[in-house]
Amino acid sequence: MGKGQELYRKAKQLIPGGTSLLSKRPEQLLPDNWPAYYSRSKGCEVWDLDGRHYFDCFLMGVGTNTLGYANDAVDEAVMRVVRDGNMTTLNCPEEVELAEKLIEMNRWAGGVRYTRGGGEANSVCVRIARAFTGRDKIAICGYHGWHDWYVSVNLGENDALAGHLLPGIPTNGVPKGLRGTAIPFHYNDFEEISKIVNDNPDLAAIKMEVCRNFGPEDNFLQKIRSLCSERGIVLIFDECTSGFRETYGGLFQKYGVEPDMTIFSKTMGNGYAISAVIGRKEIMDAAQGSWISSTFWTERIGPTAALAALAEMKRVRSWERITEIGNDNKARWQKLADRYGLEIEQWGIAPLAGFTFKSRNHLAYKTFITQEMLKKGYLAGNSMYASIAHTDEIRDGYFHELDKIFARIRDFEDGDDVFSALEGPVCQAGFKRLN
């Protein structure tokens, strides 16, 4: 047992669940054998507490580091402000400069507010939309965080988020009085969202991911835009995950549909905590009529990191490179599947792409991939969050090793026992989404 596994055992006694982020729990990845903790990182390379080296061909900081870990340009900018002091009685000028850049990037917008994380930003959006419209209800599609307003969807009679969040996620602690205030709809089902709008005249906002696992059909986004404009509903695009991947800014640019509000997080700070809520001026001004305030939303590191990250993205045109990498990954996964006569289903926008085996043993196969790739020095599963640090040489090595594993999975499909090949339990299922 390595130092990481030992420390995780200790963590589970001190931190309920072991980690504060579900996606980083070893049970989601490789139960019992995941290294769990790192000592340092650079590019797409990670060293664990035992000094073992890995190429991260998996989650890359859960999608935060498209420029690679410890990017020199971003880190140098951050270290300058660390030396000058991160937090004082006065405000940091960087937050004004960042707001200018974000509005310049989104000419339809006229105001910006900051938070530290995506969940907070989602809640701020909802609060502002309700303040602006004077209405209470929100229609949602996709994943939008852990806060009461969102998880309240599962207070309904039929567990609307079942199969959308982690299996069996409880609603303990979420006020039952919120039942019915958030209404889910399915992506590309315009008839469904139209009915929701007609049945709920007190709908403040339609809140959705632009796309995640598959794209819009039959002008779905354009129809939603028109519906919101006609009914005075605030259209919010959650770009916490999709922002700055296929485009320099929001993914909505790709489809030519402008929201009333949007959120950027994850990639914007390249690993540093920063989220931005952006919206039309008349809507954002409603924030002044509600209590929306937090001490650490005014710290200096986040805006500084974002400014440096945006400049570096633009310099290297990172969104183009990671999209190219993602499309190549998808083609090579399919090539491996075809070589060994395996059926896979691919999902996700190119820079966040992944695959699932069409087999009753798909979770066991995912676990087996993680187990065997770890032995070869790769953090891997059934997806790859692309970064500019994923060179062709690194990915060639990844696919060389993955080829051997696909061959073994063929053997499992032909009758060999995959469970006897596992050195620990099967991993838990991860997030599922309505889109």
C-alpha cells in the first residue's frame, strides 16, 4: 500500500466521504489502489506521495487545466501578487480589468460579478434572475452544482434527477418547501420545455448547459432563445465546464445564440479558483436589490490568474489545439474498438470526450483500464480532458498501452472473467446528465 492509499484511509476518518469533491474520490476511479494524493505536477505530469510519475491522460484537475499544470505564465503572474499581498482592506484593480475583458469578449453583456467556484456562480445567477423578474421558478437542463435550489429537483414525487446525479444521492438537508421551484427538462425536447413555460407563468429563468454529451438538433437553442425573449424569461447558459474549450469564450458562440447571462469557471483560472457571472446590464443591476456578497470573492489571486490564463489561451490558441486533440482521441478510441470488435458509445464535446463500452460489464472494464494504465504510468479511465500539454508523443504512448487493454477486454467479452482480473472493487458510476 502506498502513502496515498494510507493517507486516504486517514482522510476518511477526518473528512466525511474522504474528499470534498465527489469526482476525486478513489471509489469513483480505482477503489483501494488509486494514488489519491500528489506531491507536484507540471504540464500533464503528476508525481504521487511515493515519488511515482504519471502522465495525466484523464481528468486534468477535473477539467480546470487546459494550459497544463503549473503553467509558467499563469503562475508567475500569481506569484507577483502573492508577494504584494493577496487580500487587503482595498480592492484589487485586476477585478476591474478582468470585467472589461469579459465584456469586451461578450458585447451583449454589461455587467460582471465574481465568485470562487462554479456552484456559487450558478446560485448567484439564479438569485439575480429571480430578483430581476420577480418570479420564483427555474427550468433546468444539465448539471449545475450542489446548492439547495438545484438539488431540490429531487424532492419531487418521481426523483427527477435519478440517473442524472450520482446514484442514490440524498436530499437530506434540502428544505422540502423548495419542492417544485426547479423543474428539469431534457435536451433537444422543445415540446417539453414549451409545456413547462406554458404551465408555469412564474418561471424566472431557463438554465442549461449549451451542450455536453451531444449537440443541439432542429435549432433547439435558437427556439429556446426566442421562447425566453417572448415570455420575459432569463436565459442562462452554464459554461462552467464548456467555456474556453471549443471557442475563446462561451460555447454558445459556436451556435450563434446569445444568452442573457452566462458563467465561466474551471478553465478561466487554469487551476486557480475564479468564476465569473456575466449578464446583460439591466439584469445584472438587479444584483444590487439582493444580498449577494462574500469576503473571498474579492481576493486578488483569482482575477490575476484569469487575466494571465486568458492572455496565454489567446497567445497559443489553446481552444483550437485541445479540440484537435479531442477529435483525434475520439477517432483513435473508435479505431481500437473496431480493431477488436468492441462496441463503444462516445460522448462529450471533443476536448472533454469519453467513451463507454456497450456491455453489462462496462464499469468493470473502466476499472480495468484505470488499473492497468496506472501500472504503465498513466492516470487514465474512459475519458480524456485535453490540454495543450498532451503532446503527440505522450498520447502515442497512451494509445500504445490502451491497445493491449482493449485486446484483453475482447477476451473478457469472449468469456474470460474480468472480475478475477481486478485487484479491488469495481469503481462507482460517475455523473450522468440530462443532456
